[in-house]
Amino acid sequence: MITFPVSLAANWQPASAFPDLTQQQQSWLLEAGSLTAKLKSHCQAFSVKVLNEAPFDLTCEQQALLNTPLSQALNREVLLLCDGKPMVYAQSWLPADDTLKKQQLLSMGTRPLGDVIFQDPNLSRTEIEVAEFSQQHAIQALTAEIGYSSQPLWGRRSVFSLSNAHFLVAEVFLPGAYIYL
């Protein structure tokens, strides 16, 4: 049984720390635009399955990463599906402040976060960091529960800024995702 939130503790680094990434891996990991839009362009039916959405206490390290004095955030965990097949596990940390409430990011339901944030011309993001998740990592419990075999997985994360609010989005490409084809 999976315990939420799924740990994404990893050795997150700039992509340059992984010189052996293939062109295919780079094109997915370093996509500067909306990953949602890129996934939609590769399938007939795109959908979002919400796994968990719950408040959590930010650690000092998480507060520093988000550049926020707020002590609580909403942890949103979803699967991004293409033609019914889970492709990406995504986790967002959305500090519960009035700015994000106004942007309606704290009540997304099954709407993809990418569909909302990439519409705003004021959106900015930090450099994309990349991590490899071993076959022993906690994320593998999720892959097993949705019917995938264990394999090393690639993930990416970055902090976005919108109207002076900062939030983290981390995405792990599940087995069978286009990045591995």
C-alpha cells in the first residue's frame, strides 16, 4: 500500500551533471514549455488522476527552496495519463497563500496544473533539476501498484514563480513513458 505523499527525496542536480542523457531523455527532461501540452501532442486522450491532495508542514529546507516564510503548503499528487496509460507521476507543493488562491491553483480538481500556469505570461521558473530514481526508491511502490515493473526512472523538478508566489513541481516519468522509447 502506498503512503502519501510519495517521497521524492533524491540527488537533484542540473542536467549537465548527467552527460550520458540521450537526446530523447533530454527532450523530455528539459522541456521548457508545458509538459502537459507535450504529452497531449503524443496521444488522443489526455487525463489527470488525482492521487492525493493534502496540506503538509514545510521543512526549513522546503521553505528555502520555495523562498517562502509560510509554514504550510498543499501537496498535490497526480498521475498524467495518455490514452488511459499512466505516463508521469507529478507532485506539486503549493504554499497556501492568497496569491495562489486567487490563481485558483489550490482547487484544481482534475484540471492539469500545466494548462493553468502556462497561460500566464508572468510565469517564470528556476533551472530544471534532474534526478534518477533507483529500483529501490520509494516511487517504485507506486509503479508496482499501477501495474508496472520496477526500473530506474528519470524525474525533473523546478520552482515556478507566479505573482510573487513560488511553488515546486516535480515530475517522474513512469515505465512506458515516451522518454524511454
